[in-house]
Amino acid sequence: MRTRILLTFLLIASTVGPAPAQPARRGDLRTETMSRMAGEGADKDLIWNVLGLLGLLGLLGLRKGHPEDSYHPAGLE
């Protein structure tokens, strides 16, 4: 019985479509996604992509070098 109810709910959920988005009214503010889709600010994309790549390359410095990675060497050896 429990599986029938679960399968029924899954069937109903799969047939119901997503809720419609609110239509854009005249005079409303554009969202960031709308601006991006329209191509506004496309000239800055390369700059931000290069800056992000440099940031990712900077993460390479956080790798551990060797097992004994202390700042000061042992005093008595």
C-alpha cells in the first residue's frame, strides 16, 4: 500500500510542470541574468576570466611541499 501511494505521488509530481515565471512588466528592473543574456558587459568577460584564472593558479602555492614542511629546521640533529 505504501509503495502504491509513493508511486502515485511520483507520477503526479512528474506530470505537473514547473510554475510559470512572472512576466516582465514595463518599467521593471532587469536582473543580472537578463543583462547577461542580452550581452551587456560582454567586453569585461575576458578580464574577469583572466583574473579568475590567476586566482586559481595562486591556489597552487597552498600545496604541501614535503612531509616535513616546518618553517624552522630542527636545532639538534
